Amino acid sequence: MKNDCWGEKTDLAFKNIADLKRTKGVFMHCHSQKFDLYERMWSVQNEDQLRNKLYYEKYPWGRGRVRKLLELLSGYNCHTVHPHPTLRIIKELDQAVVDTVRWHLNDKIVLDACCGLGRFSVASLELGAKTVYSFDGTFEGPYWTYQRIKDKNIPNEPDVFAGQEWDYGQADIRKLENLDSRLVPVQGDIENICDIFKENSFDVIIHSMALMHTRDWKKTLHDLSLLLGHEGILAFDFFPEGTTPSLTRDLRDIFKKIDLDLTYRFLQVIGNIKGHEDMRVCYLHEMLTNDDKFSEFKKIINELRTLTEMHPIGLINDRLRLEDLKTPFLRNLSPEDVCNFIRDDLDLIPVLGGVFEHKCVVVAVSRQHPSQQNF
Ligand SMILES: C[S@@+](CC[C@H](N)C(=O)[O-])C[C@H]1O[C@@H](n2cnc3c(N)ncnc32)[C@H](O)[C@@H]1O
């Protein structure tokens, strides 16, 4: 098949390319307003990254994207708060683990399902993937992932975690070639992902920080398992039971009655929009004591005042995060249920996992995987 920037390509994983519209390079499948929240988040954060090359210093993730992907794929440093008998835990990210993960990615076809701004798409290419499909419900996510990879406009992240320096070899997007054709940006709803891609198309599927936001976690994992090739690896994470504080749930109850625009303005005024902190007009405590100035937020202010009777205002302020308030679903799942489901219903083998930084990480392989012992 021929097209403008992918050239002669025979390995596109699409089921029927005629169902997709190409817009600014992105393969689009039924875009919906349901992704407005993330469209905004990614547009602001992308702007901010472009404006400020020191983004990674401003929002330190602690570890760079490559290391984060290695951690996800290797279950690094997980501890068994919710042990599951079939899961093996790797305690340390040593060179052997790094080499194994690289071996699993090298020359492979990767699906970054719900890629956001694509940090794991970038890291997969840096670790040697042949082609990465950056899939998300938003247009902004895959679009900017593709633009920035194509333009090599992504700074290398020094990895100095815990004072230890890591050298991942070629893991620097600026050193890589043919990036135009190796990154395929796709917009679509994960609920319809099997209408978009052919079964058995991917060697590795990454599904990070997204399962808890999907309407039906079992359907999501089921569909991803169908897209996984016979020797495939599915790596995903989710919030285990008890992760989301009750205060966040109370705040979600308040903000589910408030539309996205007003929620956004409110958070911007109190300086709680990531990337737009400089647009703060006042602090939350000032707003709660001075509501005459903020009549459009009167309803929110009244409800938050009630919450201050039970929680310190600083804590309420910390929990007022756009995504937590407005994401349609914020599930906490039982690791046991998830592992049983992927093993018994999907016939995948959960090989690794555990709880790490409030997330449960699971790595599963499809049966007949010859190298699962390597993990
Ligand atoms: C918390 S972000 C995670 C982004 C990225 N995986 C990461 O770890 O940086 C969740 C992502 O899931 C996407 N998402 C949520 N529901 C979706 C759906 N039904 N279909 C496709 N993408 C969805 C959002 O657009 C958002 O980009």
C-alpha cells in the first residue's frame, strides 16, 4: 500500500483503512466529544513542553520515559501488597532485565493503546521497536506524538534516578532514523479497537494509566488480547482497590454536576491546571473566604466549604486535579480479579506484577511464548 509519509508499507495493522480518515497525518476513526477532557489536557501540556524545553525538570517524573517503560515491562520494584500466586516480581532493574526488555522490543510491532502524549511510544522507538502505533481517543495525543517524533523535537532525559546513571545505548530519539514511517498515529475509541486493527497484529501492547478510565475493563483487556500476536506481551497497569481517596470521590460527586468549561476555569483560577499554573488568580483558601469576586463559582464554593468541615483545605486543594475530577471512570480494581480474568478467560499467562507507586502493574504473555522464562 502507498501513502504520503508511510511510503511502501505492507505491515499496516489496520483492518480496513477505508474506514479511517486521514487528518494532518493522523488516522482517525469516529472522533467524539467524550475525549474533550484529554484533548484539553494534552493541548496545554504539549504547548507547555514546546514552550519550555525544561519541561522534564519542571515536572520531574523521577525517572525518564525509557526507564518508566522498562519498569512497566519488567514489573520493576513491585512489592506484593496484593500478592498473586502466578505473578513473579522483579525487584531490581539490572542490566539483564534491561537487555531482556530490549530483546522483546527489538524490531517488534508495538501498540501504545491510550498513548496520551506518547511517552511510551517514544521510549519504545528508542528501545528499538520497528513500528509503533500510537493510539488514543484524542486527536491531540497521537498528533503531537507524531509531530514531535518526526521533528525529533523531544529532549533526551538524563536518567539520574537515585544518583545512579543509566546508559540505554541508542535510547535518544534524536539519533534514530526513518521515524516518519515507524510511528503510526491513530485516533479511535478503545471500545471499538477491534474494528480498527486486525487480530494478532502486535508483538507488544502497552496500556499504561488507562484501564481504570475505560467503561468496561474486561472488554478492554479482552479486545487487547485479540490484537496480541501469538508470542505477544501485554503490559498494563491500573489502580488497585483502595487507591482513590474518599475525598477525591466526594469531589467527583461535586464536579460531575459542573461542566468541563466551568471546572477548567475554576481550576485555572486557583492555579491547578498543569502547564497553566502561572494563570492563577488566587489561592483556594482566598476564594473560599472571598466568594463575592467569584460569583460564577458560587455553587462550587458552597460545596467545597462544606468539605472544609471534614478535611484540611490544603488537602482539598491537592485533590482538585482536572483528570481526577472529570475523567468519566476512575476505577479501583482487584489485582486478584484482574489476574484471574486474564488467565482464565483470556488464556494469557500473567508473568509479572505487583503494586508499585499506587499502581498495580501486570505483564502477561500469550500462550506458546517461547521466552517467557526470560522474565
Ligand atoms: C492518564 S492518560 C495515560 C496516557 C499514557 N498512556 C501515559 O501513561 O502517559 C489516559 C489516556 O487514556 C485515553 N483514553 C481514555 N479513555 C479512552 C477510550 N475510551 N479510548 C481511547 N483512549 C482513551 C485518554 O485520552 C488519555 O490519553
